[in-house]
Amino acid sequence: MTDPLPASTTPAQEEFAAVRTWLLDEARLLRAVASGRRRAARPEWRRVELRYVDLKAGRHLQVTKYDDTQAHTSNHLVGSAAATAVDELLAEPFGNWHVETVEATHQVRVGKKGSPRVHTRARTAPVEVERGHDRDKTRLLPPEDSVLVALGLSTGDGRVKPSRQAKYRQVEEFLQQLDAALTDALGKGRLRTPTEGDPLRVVDLGCGNAYLTFVAHRFLAEVRGLPVALTGVDTRADSRARNAALAESLGQPIRFVAESIAEVELTPAPEVVLALHACDTATDDALARAISWQAPVILAAPCCHHDVAAQLRRATAPTPYASIVRDGILRERFADTLTDALRASLLRAAGYRVDVVEFVESRHTPRNTMLRAVRRGRVDPGAREEYDDLVAAWGITPRLGVLLDRQASG
């Protein structure tokens, strides 16, 4: 039973009475995330996650608070301790709350006048609650999900195949990054709250066999409870046919098209652009299209950096950095870093806040960098100058820079 609001309740807390009830419902709460800021105030924490866990001492509300560098986790016994923790968080000026229960998902945004606007979407079927304390057991998409079984990652009884453990870990890490980017964008008003009549528009450019396309749709539609219209783009007609047949068998309304990234036409423009392991300059093509669409959210996990590596072989390294590119293996690793640093600079110059993060642990794949970008509407004034200085010093011409210059001139 939910504790009553304290006598000293502020008007803001009264407005969040429903949110408080959801957060203190130990039987129904799956997970909650607070993020963003209100117009005139900033919370102490960048992001906070809540869930209930069963410990030896009983059921606790687990609160994980994130600052700019690390996570701080605390556990609060169900009852007055959990209620106090929740009241303290509701008193913080977060701009967005995303609350998942067994029956529904609730998106709460605080308007300019401080009043919350609530959008609730019922689940198609109730989900079970996982209360294990082991964080590895808390999966955004559990192994028994029918999508993972159909993709060959899990067996029919819901166990991840030994040979597919690395792929499953990649799926989970990708969903973590997607979840964080969406929560950030929704919390700061960079992304509108989708509706059944106007669903969230998502595109996966260079989707290939569409592993992450399928899991992204399942996560967005079923776990986060968002209306979503997702399109997978790949040049190969055989991939389009295979992916479309699988989507139909799974009952997922995903559209697949066989087009190049540069030529595909999507109207209205997508709001979330994924480019996951698009090879070499295909990542640049995807980023250029995303910027031209002014997509609020971009997730790109680059693969292969042959273009800049080849240019470095022909260029004269600036003094005193010749030793960095003299040996082939060092040159290739430096090309990876330089390419993605330049891409991040161009995204910042185009009005995005960019986080360059580890997509998945290097023991699973060496291609483990992700560019996570959320459009903020204002450019980093020094980003383009930084980019120009770097390319001039190394004597290279990155493809993304060329594509963006063409867009600006044409």
C-alpha cells in the first residue's frame, strides 16, 4: 500500500501524485527513469533510474543516480524509506519521467508553467516483473522474446545460444544506448511524444540482415510502449525480401526498401536515424542524410575506416606525428579514431550534442564505438574550426565533410 503524501507536500508534489503512486507500487513497477530539466531549474542528477529488487533483507527500491562521470546506486527498504527516496526525487526539477508498469507505460513531461502532461499507453499484454538484484539479469529484451528466437540468438526454451552470446550482448548494449538517447531527447523536448495517429518515425540505414532493426521495433513498441513506424533501408533486394518475410511472420509492421542511403526518399522525414555497422563511407552517407533531415536522434556505430586510412598512406604527416602513421596497424587504429573524431566535430557543428561511447566491450568486437547524437538546435561555435584545422594538418578530405559542404551549397 502506498504511503500517504507528507503534510508538507508542495504543489508540485501534489501534481505528481499519480507518478508517486506508480513509483511506490512495488508489485507493478518495472522501471522508471527521470531525466532532463525544467525551464528555470536544473536537478542535482543528470539521470535517475528506479526499480525494485529482492535482497536478503527484503524488497528494496533501488535508485541509481547518474552524474557526468559515474553511477551512484542505493537501496531503500519498501515502506517509509522508499517513500522518502521517491519524495526527494519528485522534488527535484526533472523535466521528464518515463514510468513502465506491468500494464502500461507513462510518459510525463513538465510544461513551461511546471504542470505535468501525461501520456499513457496500455500494453498489449501484461509483462512479468524481474526482481533479481543481479544487474545482468535485468534485460531490456529478455532471451525468451520471440524476436530473438526467430533471429536465431535464442533457443525455443528461451536460452541464449552459446555461439550467439556476443551478438545478444550487442543487442542489449544497443538497446541501452537507444533507451538513453530517447529518454534524453524526450526529457529535453528535442523529440515530440509520439501518438497512434502520428507515430515515432525511425529508419535503419544500411540495415543488412536487420538484427537490430527487429529488436529496435520490439523494444520501442512493446517495452517502451511507443507508437512507432520503422523503415529498414539496404541496397540488396534479397535482404529486403528476407527481412520483409520475417517481419510478416513476427507480426511486426516494419517496412523494408531496397535503395541506396543517398537516394532513399522518406516522407515525412525520420526522427530517429540508426546506422549500425554501415561499412566505411556508408556511415558518412547515413550521417549526411540524418543531418539533412534534422533528425532529433542519431545512433551510428561505424564499421571500417578505409577511406581516411588510405588517405593517410598518401599524405605527409604533420610534424612530429610521422611515427603514428608509419606502421600499418598503428595507422589503421589512428584512422579509426581520427575519422570518428571528425564526424563528431561535424555533428556538433550541425547543432547536435554528441557522446562518443563504447557500443559493446572490445572483447566482443573491435568495432565498438558509437556516436550518439541528440539535436539541440544550436551549433558548437568552435567545432567547424576544429574540424578544418585537423583536416588541413593531416592533408585529408573526409567524405562527410564533402557531403555536408554539398548540402550547404546546393
